[in-house]
Amino acid sequence: MEKIFTINGQEVKVQDYKHTGDSVSFTLNGKNYYYMLIARDGQEFILDNGGRFKAAVGTPSREGESMVIANGREAIGALAAKKMKKAGAQAGGLTSPMPGKIFKILKEVGSEVKKGEAVLILEAMKMEHSIRSDKDGKVNKIHYKVGELVQGGVTLAEVE
């Protein structure tokens, strides 16, 4: 089976993708990759591909992106063809995909926004994450100020 992943903003096509039980395998650029899940504790995994290493996967954002950290390297990964459901969309709330710090507020209360337009930027895991509006509307409320720390899953702003 062929799959498309988005890694660091670039689409990557893998071939022979298989996910069965506790193993994942695929071919990328002619090289075969195989990973066995040895143990899992929440979002942390111990994987084995001939040598054991730890990996951590953050909670997916609205866009379906997750932060992946393994072997001291960081990347943003997502299944390009599969987007996540919009958490808090019914109430017009934009939620934090993971713990972090409010880095920048791009839209003030009362500002008009289009679907997909960034409202604020969250800094998490040494990376900036744009928190985007899930619909056209007006910014009704921003719950935090620049520099404030937030937990994952909290409502950061509301769009009506």
C-alpha cells in the first residue's frame, strides 16, 4: 500500500506501507524501514529497528500534524490524506494541540478571519505552531497573553 506523509512541510510518498499489531514497515527512496513497538507509556514509545530507541509523539493538531521526537531529532509529521476532526469547532474554540507558550498574537479581538488563517502562534518543543481558524468569522475572545504558558487541549481563542 502506498501512503503519503507530510514531514517538515514536504509530502513524502512511501511504498509497501504496513501497520499490523505492534509493527510498522514501509519503503522510502528504495530503502526498507521496519519498526517494532517494544513498550508504550502514554505518548512515549520504545521502538526497535535493530537498535532500541525512544520516540515521543505529540497530540495531533487540528491539521492532523504531530510533533515526533526520536534519536534527538524533531520533526512534524502527518498523514497528508487524513486530517483530524476539529476539536472545539462546535463552540468556535481554537485549542492548543500540546503544552507550550503563547509566542505571538496575530489577530486582535474583533478582527475578521478566514478559514485557515492563523490567529496566534504557539511555541512548543522549540518550534512555532500556527493556530488557525477553523471557519470564517470574527475573533470573539483570546484567552491568553503573549508569554503565558498553556496546557494541551485548552481553548486559546474563540471565533464566532
